[in-house]
Amino acid sequence: DKYIAFAWKAGGNPSLTNCGSVFFNGNAYLEIPDSEDWNFGGGEFTVECWYFPMSHGSYEGLVHQWPSNNYNATNGWCLEPVGGSLDFYYALPSGSIDHATGPTSQIYLNQWNHCVAVRNQNEIRVFLNGVAGSTKSFSGNIQNGTGPLRIGGGCAGGGNVTGYISQVKV
């Protein structure tokens, strides 16, 4: 068995609800130290969570290894709503950034949404509530970011969630 300790960050405390989700007040996030488990490289992966947003900001880091702005060695990948639409951003070892887009539909406010990014062979797809966005062809490696894994915010120095997140899987 593997146990992971969580640290409370960035003022305010996320709070665990009685239904197993965590409430984020827009000022805090959960953090797990860097691990090889977050290094996707050229392999297949799935990142998913259930998300109950109470508002849409310009972006919210649901689950990510993207603590710094723009391209940075600390950044690896990020599952995030941008303007209410779901995307998956990733840093390339060459020093650039790319992303896969989810469906054009907006993430519903005040209800649970299933958010998923999947890499299967050389394709990355982003799903919102079972609906896929366009297929992104990508055959290279995702940068091995050195930053922590964060849930609920702290993405690119901000991107904090106001709402609930549950059942995060990487």
C-alpha cells in the first residue's frame, strides 16, 4: 500500500465533506510532493475527477502538476477548465506548451461533472460528462515536471477552485 500525505496551502482550508468530496473556497488547494508517479513521459495515462463548480473563473486547476506560469521546469501537465470549458495542457521537453481541448459544452455550475483526460497510444482526448472533445495527435513525451501535484488550485500561481472535487484519479 502507498500512503500520501496532503498539505494545506495558500490560506484558508479546504474542508472534507461527509460525502467524501473536498470543498474548495477559492483560496486554497491540496498539495502532494513531486513523484515519478506524475511523470507521464510518452506513456498512456488517465487523469480524472468529479467536479461541482459553484462559479467559473478564467481558469481552475482541478488536478495538475503546473505550479508556475507559462513554460517552466516545474510544470508537467494540467486538467483545467478555462472559461468554463475543459482542457488538458502539457509542457514539452523542448520548452513549449501544447493542449488538448474538451467538448465545446460548458461545465455545468452547481452540479457534478465528470472530467477526464486520457492518452491512448499517440492520442490525447478530453471528456466532459462522457462527451469527447477533438482528438489531439501527440507522439512525444510530456515534460517530467518537478513541481508538486495539486488539487483544487495553485495552478500557474492561481487558478483556485470554488466548489467541490471528489474521486481524483491519476
